[in-house]
Amino acid sequence: MPELPEIVSRAREMDVELHGKQITAIEVIQPKSLNMPVQEFQAALTGATLKGTYARGKWIITETSQGYLLLNLGMGGEILLVTRATLPPKRRLVFDFSDQTSLAINFWWFGYAHFAAHGELHQHPMIGKLGLSPLELDSSSLRNLIQGKRGTIKSFLLDQSQVAGIGNAYIHDILFLARLHPLRPLNSLKDAEITGLVQAFRAGLLPSLEKGGAFYEVNLQGQKGGFQVGDILIGYREGQPCPACGEIIIKIKTGSTSSYICPACQRL
């Protein structure tokens, strides 16, 4: 599933490559990915000129002259800048532009392509509930966000209404860098640990962001991200030695998900 490094990377690429393009036609192959009937979606965006694109949580938001195009890749997918002659065989939507290029979008599972009118973005039922990006949080704002809340640190960080953009791919290394067990109760965190968690957000996400995201996702030109398996610290490395202390990394059950931890560095 694409998370903050991949979504921010795609948004940055779209901001550069698509800015100023005009939509001339929209082909919808998967109507269920839309938040309105196909003809309404086409009417809302056909003729629109694309402006800035940015990321919000796991959503890519493109402002146009006629409203907002909102994309969510769900469990994964591709956003490719192509031409009609080079369309990929797997695609769910195609946006044709006046310069004869096309944006082909494929969702593996559960992807969305939504429209929001100007002035109504905050009313979107999913985007309106998103919390702040982990890279926007400092120690004080994270402390205030945690204050008075119950539950465990991992559940909190995966709750997109609290912190938007982290999923089960990067959470393992983030908690390892913060030396926090995923089942630590929120109300047990000390100020120094909250500060350490803020630092871990950056240390756990920026290396992938700087490389264009993970190797299993592709950019607008179809090139894979540069963040490789070898760049992962402990996530999915069950049975291997901890890079900090040498203890064997284990996999544990944490609610409905599994977690990879160092039992020595991340004591409960």
C-alpha cells in the first residue's frame, strides 16, 4: 500500500508534470471508484485546467479551474503519464489532455477518483476527517494530540484521523527508531519519548521520500522507487539481527495487524 513517501512523491511529480494541462476527455472504466455518476464526473472536470497538486495523508489533491480532482490509490496502483498510443493494458481511468498526453490511472484494490467543488474540499467525507501529516508535527503538537487519549501507540499512528500518511509498511521502523513497543499505552509516554517519536517520523519517512518511495511503486514514467528492501531497518525482517543491538527481530500480533520489533530495544 502506498504511504506518505510514495503519495508525496507522486504529488510532487504531478505538480511539475501536469501543471497547466487542460482535460479534454475522461474515460472511466471503473465507475465504482467515483463519488458520483460517470457523466457528472466527466462534466465536472472536462475542460478544466490543472493547477497545483499536493498530498494530504494518502490522498493526492489536484486543484483545477473547475474544482478538485482527488485520487487515492488504495492498496496500490499506478499513475502514468503516457499517450493514447502507449496506454498501459491495465487502467481504471484515463484523462486526456489538449497536448495529446494522457494520465492513465490503475487501482489494484479499493482506489478512488473523486471530485470536489471549490469551497467544498473540507466537506469531503474522507479528506475532511484527516489528521496532520507526521512531518508537520513537532513535539508540542504531538503531545497535545496524544493528551487525554487512550489506546496503544501503533493504533493511534495508524488512525488516519489522528496522524495521516503512515501505514503498516513504515510503522515498524518508525517505532523501532523511537524505541517504542507498538502496544505501549498512549498515556504512558513521557515527554522525551514523544520528542523521540517526532524525530523517528523524519528518520523513518524521509529516506524513502528522498528516493521517490518504495521499490514496489512506480513514478509517472513507470520507473520504480529507489527505497529498497536493504533500506528497511527491522520491518519484515523476522529472524534477522537487530541493527542496533544484535537481538533477533520477532513478529508479534498487535490487534488486527502484525508488528516486527526488537524485543530488547522495544520493551513493553
